[in-house]
Amino acid sequence: MVKPLTFKGDKKPKKRKRDRDAAAADRPDADGAPATKQLQRAGDEHGADDDDSWVSADAAADVVGPVMIVLPTDRPSALACDPGGKVFAMPIENIVDGNPTSAEPHDVRQVWVANRIAGTDSYRFKGHHGRYLACDKIGLLSATSEAVSPLECFTVIATADTPGTFQLQTLRDTFLAIKASPSSSSSSAAPAEVRGDADAITFATTFRIRMQARFKPKLRASKEEKALARISRRELEEAAGRRLGEDEVRVLKRARREGDFHEKLLDIKVKGKHDKFA
């Protein structure tokens, strides 16, 4: 492209910040990849820890972090509690075609923080107000306790014949269940009551548990493996102490994924020493 003539004393046009940023984004960095791709790659790694999407728990071991307990009501609802500790069923608004496997909380009252109690198979569920879900001896649920006692301990049991669903069992071997409200006969919109005195596993005791993807062990392991497989040519050459050929880079990247990276790196270092004195 022909540039316009310039003369001594002419004012130089100021380079706009947007143009400088665009040029910097397209300029390759030390390992040969454009800066835009480097930023995108860094963003992906950061996003692995900030993934706030909701997925379904598949096993009891998955139940950790913020969860949503989906109840088997006619209109999908979730176990919720108010600031006073009252536990109730709240209709779910964030759901696709009424499918409970797509449910997401729209209200903080529907979210519980699940943790496994160390050394046991029991779980505790903390409400948004910092108090724990509890079931008393007659089956009434509440969330008013700031400490964990046997009343606040639950066992999460995967339902044998319905994958992806669970039973929440108290330490008295009863189960949490939904019960039709006494007023349901006069009003179909009346919310169901949730109690903890069911003595057998039924449809009414079968819940789904939705959780944030970043806490699911399998998803975390998969993202950690992908992050482990990402390594630049520059990092590989720094580890080897010399410039590497394309074949050597491929070998080391494959070894990093498969777990024998240090052995392959040692082989390449030894080969490099032999080449030096050949």
C-alpha cells in the first residue's frame, strides 16, 4: 500500500489505543502463538474453576458444595428455607419443559451447601442463612441450628432402580419425603409438605440433586487433565535445555498426557548430549 508523503514539521498522527491493542493481540508471543489465543487459553483455564453451571449428581460422592434438592412434586419444586429456619417446598422457575434434570435455582433460599462429615458417611446441609437442615424425632424439618448434632446429619443413598436419584435418610433410619398438603383437595396449587418420617423408599422419597459443575469430581478431574496436557513449546524447550524438533515436541506433549513425561524428557536430554559430541 502506498503511504502518503510526509514532510518535516508535520504533526504525526496519534495512534489510537484500539489500534495498538489490535496489533498487540495479533503479534505472536515467545512460543509462536498469537496473543489472542494465549488469552483465550488462559481464560479457559481460569473458567474451569469458575464454572457456575448446574449439573445432576450421579453418585453420593458427587454431593458437595452448593446443591439444589429437587422434590418429586407434580409441579417441580425444590427444598428451601427462609431466614427464620422454616423448611418448605418452593416451585422451581428455572427449568426447561418441566424436566427436573434441567432445574437451576432462581432463589438463594433453594440453595444448600453440602459437606460430608469427616470420618462418616453422613452429610450436612447448610442453608443460605448459615444454619443447618435438621429433622427432629417426629419428622419435622427445620433449619435453625448453628451447630451440627445427630439431628443435622443425613445419609445420601443412591436409588438402586432409578439412576441419578437419591434418598435422604436421617440417623433414625427414616427418609425425607413429600406429603400432600391437607388443603390440596381444595386447591391444586397448594404446596406439598416435606417431612422426615417416611419408613420406606417410595416415589415420594426419591429426590434429584443438582449441583455446580465445578464441584463435581469427574468434571474437575477431566478439566485438570486437560489443563495438564496444555504446555507451550517454550516451556518444553526450557525443561529440555535446548531447542526441540517437531517430533520431540509431540512426544513430550503425549507423554505429559499419559503420565511418563519425566522419562521421555530424560531420554531427550540424553539424546541431546550425544548429538552435541557426535
